[in-house]
Amino acid sequence: MSARHRVLVIAEAANPEWVSVPLVGWSMAVALRAVADVHIVTQVRNREAFLRAGLVEGRDFTAIDTEAVAAPAHWLGGLLRGGEDKGWTTLAAIAMLTYPYFERAVWRRFGPEIRAGRYDVVHRITPLSPTAGSSLARRCARASVPFVLGPLNGGLPWPRQFSAARHREKEWLSYVRGAYKLLPQRGRTFAAASAIITGSHHTAREIPAAFKSKLIYMPENGIDPDRFACMAGAPDASILRMCFIGRLVPLKGLDMAILAARPLLRTGRGHFDIVGDGPMRAELEALVAREGIAEAVTFHGWVAHDAVQDIACRSSVFVFPSVRDFGGGAVLEAMALGLAPVVVDYGGPGELVSAERGIAVPLASREAIVARLTDILTDLAERPERTGTLGRAARAFAMTRLTWAAKADAMREIYDWVAGRRQEKPCPY
């Protein structure tokens, strides 16, 4: 076996105590320590969480303090986003305006070591957004040190059928988001990178054709098997137990799931557990009351991440009709628990699900999606053996192909490729 790579991992957002992008950044960075000699560079806001997780500052990680710029930007983003849990594109755009300051601080600290050959590879994991250019990529190229970028993910267009949800989410900036493609830093970053990892096929299609030879597809999310101690039991032939996990916001489509499940919920042949909270909760509770299905629906609100599985494992089906989801982390976690996923075939969830391990509903109008979901849920209720087969296949896929350990092994092959130890470009997924 060849010597372990010495890798400087850039993960501005990385935190084991948070969810979404920070948890992805943390999970990938820490998993890489099993296959390479890794030093993690993160933002100072994550420092205490790193220490609580047992990492040693200076040896395992370095925290870069850019709060003088990042804190005011975060405040401004919160002011402009249009409300709590809204305007995520605006919040991300403000953060990207300050990110170059972080990379300049990283270069001031680590530039001499990179130029001296202290690291075989520099790998930027977060930010995931393809709008975030990298001055580090160009500086590493000048120092003849391979720079790995990604996984990149984001920019999924809003479906035209759901423009009302787009307005409710205050996603005004999404109308002009594509303008970032005109920025010269974008092309310079891709040109300097040795490998560009994309977390979705949509993002891969947005990369200019000139850089296609560098592209490697790898879903952004992964599974830590230690976090998934339970597994969904055999489906109950008398009742279809369904669950939803996520923010209660328009784009997640939970109202469509509830309407689709009505025939089962009204007749006692179904039960729906809803884990999560958000601005739509009161509206959804009113919908459930109006439809006369309150006894068959349980709103759990926010639940600690490590306790969610205790609720989910009571179910056999995960219903997640999100119409704009980049990575599908909730779907992957449900699959790891052995639930049969039922999703809308758009974005990350549709890429995780196949006919053998779940059901993907074609993107269409609200009415068409609800009607199709009703047919699917009714069929699963009448054929519990099919539900069980899909759930077992979903778990097998998640636990073999998309654990963080499996992804770290795949990343080691990418490092081998960019460092010249392997000639053929790896295609792990």
C-alpha cells in the first residue's frame, strides 16, 4: 500500500453539533483521518465543538478567526432574508461575499507550508456552494500542489409548477442567481483545481464543458453507522406507518404528503409521524384538523438529532415530496434506518432513490403529485411485503455505498489520482 497522503482539509463550515452543511463538513473531514494524515482548517465558531469532540488544536485542527467580517455579514444576512427559515439564497450570497477573507487568512497561515511541500493535497470541502470561488486553488496550482474542490452542490432551479412556494420562501435572489456564472473567479477556480467533485448531477451539468475531464460525482451526504443503532421493523399489515423529517416550510411539500395520505388516515389504515418544526406548522395542524385526521397524525416538533431515529423506526415508509432539495440528507438517513423512501424525482432525493430501493414520483403539478402519492401509499399499505423489500434494499445501499468510511476510501482514490499515483480517473458512484 502506498504512503498516506498528507492533506490540508479546508472546512470553513464544520461542526459535529449542528446539521446540514456544517455536519457534512465535519463528517467528511473526520472520516478522511482514517485514510490520510489530515489537518483540518475551520472557522473559529466551530472551535469549541471540535475540542468537545476530542480533537487537539494545533495538532488535528486550526481555527481561523474571521469574526470581524463574518459576524456582521451573518447579521446582515439575517436582516435581509425576509424572516426566520426564509431567504436561504440571500443568506448564502451574503456569506459568499465574506468567504474570500477566510481563504486569504488560511493562506497567510498555511501558505509557506504549502509552498514548502508540507502537504501532498489541499482539499476544500466546504462551502459546498458552486458560487464560492477559491483563491487557494490558484495559489496551490502555482505551488504545484493538487487542489481538490468539493463536493459542490446547489443552484437547483425552482420548478415552475411551484412558483407560489418560491414566493413564500422569500427566494427573490434565486431569480438572478445564475449571474454568478459570469464571474471570472469561477473559471479561474475550476482551471486551477485538479479535481472537481460534484454532489449532484445537476451541479455537474453546470460546470463548463472545458472542465468535464476533472469532474467526479459523489453524493454530498453520508452515513455514520454508529448513529443508526435501530432499524425499522417488519411493516404492519394492518396499518401503514409513515413519517416525515424536516423543516416545515413550503418547499418540503409536507402538505402534499398529508393530502395524499388522507384515505389511509381517515380509515385507520395509516398513521403519520411528523418530526420537525417551522413556519408552516400552524397551517399544517389546521389542515389536519380540517380533514378530520388529527388522531392519525402526530406532530413531534424539533427532536434532538440522535433521538430522531427512535421515532422514525416506528414507521416503514418515509414520505418526502420536497420540490427543491439539493442533497437529500434526510432521505439518506431514513434509508439507513430501513424505511422505504417515497420522494419527488427532482434534485438529490431523486438521485438517491432507484426502483429497487424506493419510489420516485415524477415532478409535476401539485394535484398530479398528490394523486400519484395517494396511489403509491395505498399500494404500499396493501402490499407490506413490497414495503419491506424496498426498505431493506434502501438500507443495504446506504450502509455499503454511502457510509462516511466508504466515501473516505473513495476520496483516497481521488487523492491518488491527483497526486499521480493512479492514472485512471476514479468513478466511485
